[in-house]
Amino acid sequence: MQKFSMLSHSDKVAVGVSGGKDSLALLYVLKKFFEEHDRTKLVAITIDEGIHGYRDESLQIVKDFCSQIKVETNISSYKDLFGLGMDQAMQERPSEKMTSCSMCGTFRRRAIDIMAESVGANVVATGHNLDDHLQTFMINLLSGDTERICWMYPEPVQYGPNGLRKVKPFVEIYEHEIVFYAVLRDIPFQSEECPYMHESIRTELREFLNKLETGHAGIKYNAYNSMTKISKMLKTSSMRSLSHSKECLACGRNSTGSICSVCKTLQVLAKST
Ligand SMILES: [Zn+2]
């Protein structure tokens, strides 16, 4: 956390908690850290994507765990925020080219921003680990999205009207280390997998990278270091053009184009029905 100046003393931190091992372990670690440093401004935010049979288990886990370690929880849904959940979005999408994970990711980023603002937080912490980060890098690389790569540098930048910062304290930790920690500390977590996960290339990349790691210990960490250097260089060189971000014509939030990705997705879904 210190390496990339992730937290300062006066921050109010909202932790994005899904019910998976990473986010619950992060909440646990931050709660301990806050207690040791006499800090109280920590809340959990949880999003219900509206995926039948998948979210119910994890919502209960989140509620129980938060009351056990005494952290305030805030739950909101895509349905509340955008008017439709993922199951409905999957039915209404015009083609399979709009993958579940890209729609869900677009909605999730916005939902987290809205919820963090509504609880008065200035920092959002998420449980992304080194494996997640590496997979995302590969996805961006394979889809030609270099702009997203420059946003991947782990040092937080302020964005939006309220100057939110996003931090990923577990970004240098392997996924299996977090599983080990969660089991060791008796942290409950959801085992159910998202029914739409087969639509993403992420699963294939995860298996591929783990296979490499088995034969060449440390290769994921090396790749992470290369990725960090690349994203830093890209970020530095494109800083000027990025500071000219516009406002979305539909919702008024920061956007790279005239209409932001959330509004664009909602428009496509509305048109196809
Ligand atoms: Zn918009």
C-alpha cells in the first residue's frame, strides 16, 4: 500500500465487497489496519448484479461477515441504479458480441463510483490481485485497447467531480496466497462461479498463466513487473491527451467520448427491445 501511496490518514475508504475471497480478505485486513491506527472511516459497498441464483449466496455471506467484524454495509443493485439487472441485459443484448463481462464491468465501475459517492467516501478499495491484474492486461493487449493499459498503473489517480481515488492493495499478491490467507483466517467466501463467466477469455488466460507459473515459478511476478513498467510509460506519454476528458452528454459524468460507455450500453440495450 505504501509503495503506491494508496491511503492517507484522513481518507474515508469504501471497500468493494463481492463476497469472493479477495474482497472479504481485503475488508478483513483493512478493518484490522484501521483499528490499529484508530481510524473509523471504513465501509463496505456491495453490488447486486441481478444474476439469478448467483448473488443470493454471496449477499448473505457479505452481510454476515460485515456484522461479525462490525463494518457498515451498503448494498445496491444494477436494477436500482440503471433500471435493469444482468439477466435482463443478457436477454436484451442485440448480439453475443456484447459479452456479459464487458457489460457487467462497465456497469460495475459506474455503480461503485455512485455508491462510494453516496456514502461520502473519497477512496474506493478493491480486492484485485496480481492474477486479476495480469489477466486484465492481457485482455486489453489482445483487444488492442492501449488506453486502458495506461490506466492500469497501480498508483491511484483522482477522477470525477468528487476526486475519488481507486486503490488495489492486493495488486502484488498472488491469487493462491489470498486463498491461503482466507482459509487460515476462517474468512468465509463464495464458491459459486458466475454463470456467465465462460463468455470471457479471462478464464482461458487464467489457466494459461497458471500453467506457465507451474513450470516456471515467478513468471507471473515478472510479467506483472513488465506490465507495470509499460503502463507507467504509456501513462506518462499520454498524460496530456488524457487530461482533456469530456463530459458525457447523457449523464454528465467524465467520458472519453461524447457519450460514456455506460450510457452507450444502456442505449444499445433499450434499442434492441
Ligand atoms: Zn453517460
